Amino acid sequence: MDTKLINHPNSGGANISDTGLWMAAIKPPMYSVAIIPIWVGTSVAFAETQVLQGAIFSTFLMSAILIIAWLNLSNDVFDSETGIDKNKAHSLVNLTGNKSLIFWLANLFLGVGVLGILAIAWWQQDLTVIGLVLLSCALGYSYQGPPFRLGYQGLGEIICFICFGPLAVAAAYYSQTGTWSMTSLAASIIVGIATSLILFCSHFHQVADDLAAGKRSPIVRLGTKTGSQLLSWFSGSIYALTGLFVVLQIFPVWTLLSFASLPFAIKLCRHVHQYHDQPQKVSNSKFIAVALHFWSGLLLGLGFVLPL
């Protein structure tokens, strides 16, 4: 792919390489959002059963990545219909100029992803996992999809918490064990909060566009300063809950390894506190949040595996 610098009509006059725009549109780091819930749910299952069903784990992982691809692409399509992405240089619809192509490509990813989950349900002779995943997909659609567009009402973070926390972690755990677990539920709360932080941070730099499109995101409703203050509490809750669950002996002590991700939380909060009202400078905060989500989740799952 050509890597020359271009002045994209939606880039605000900045010189951005076309490779950079495509990478920003595809969002490779965001796929950790699919990986971490499956990893944590499977890790808890392995800690409790000392059995890993590798075929189910790998199939679930690939399906989750495909479903996230559907979510990202379909959101670009739905946002293009409201005009909220008119200044977004790295929208796939803006880059290709072909909304229909992106829409059907998204649906292809969804179909293949769901087929993988159906394979798991067939292996288990149990429809529970496919039911949980389809519920997550329905909620994911309601975030930006018409006629719901619940994200425009400021409900995106709640949907994100439910889908990538309790539902995803429970589905991963159930796919391994065929049962439920209070430990996996506790772990899912932490994963859900960390995932919601990514979406929360993505709003700071686009307040003007959100207002113009009638999107009442939490940052639009609260203001960037109050939002930056809440960010500290939500980030801190990841570690407070982990410590509490260790004290209550719900988590093994090794899960305190997740505290090694604390520097990312500190960096994120300091960055947003300083630049919350400066869109150009705060726009990268969601990528710091992605790093926080990835490392805290990876280390949390590792904490369940290590005692064995």
C-alpha cells in the first residue's frame, strides 16, 4: 500500500499517510476487546477445572475477533448515516466511499463469527453459549444501529460493560465448563469496567461533532472536566475491586499481578486531566485506555493460571 503523505479532506488539514489512515480505520489494537474477555473467562475455568478445551478456546477467540470486526464496520456505516463521522478521516466509509461494501463486509464477518459459536454449541449439545453471544450482538447493534441508536442517548458505556463484561466472560467460562461461576462473574465486572473506559475516553475529543449530530455521550452530558474526574474513579475501581476480591478469597492472590498495569492507569488519568478540553491532544487517550485494558486483563487472567 502506498505510504505517501496525503492531505485528506476530513483530516483537518493535517498530513497523514494513507497507510496510517487505513490502520486507524481498521483499529488493530481494538481487537484486544475481543481477546481479553475470552482469555479471562477461560482462565477462570481452567483454574477451577484444570482442564483446557483448546479447540473451543481457539474457535471462540477467532469468532469474537470476527464479531468485533462486524461491530466496528457496522458502526462506521451507521455513523455515516447520521453525519457524525463527516470529519473523521479514518472512517472506512469515508476512505472507500462505498457504504454498501462496508455494510455487507461487516455482515460477512458477523455470519462467519456466529458460525464459529454455533460450532461450539454443537460440540457441547447446548445452546447457552450461542444465546449469550446473540444477546451480546443484539445489544451491540442497539448501540449505533437504527432505530435504537442507544449510544446517542449516552448508554454506550452501559451496553459495553454488559456485552464485554458479564456476557462475554460468562460465555467463555460456560463454553469450557457447561456451568456458571461466581468467580467468573466477579472477574467479568473488572473486565467490563476496563472495556467501558475505552469507549468513555473516545468521547473527549469529539464533543463538537457529537453535539452537532445530537449525540448525548456521557462527556457531552457531564462536560470534559467532570468526565476526567470520573475517569480516575473508574480506573481506580479496577484495582480496588481486584484487591477486595483477593481479600474475600474470591480471587487467588496471584491476580494482584494486574496491579503491574497501574502505570497505564496513572498515565491515562494524568493525560486526560491535563488535556480534557484540547481535542487534538486528548484524542489518543483511548489508546492508552486500550493498553490499560489489555495489560490489566492479561495479568488478571494470568493470576488465575499461575497458582496451578
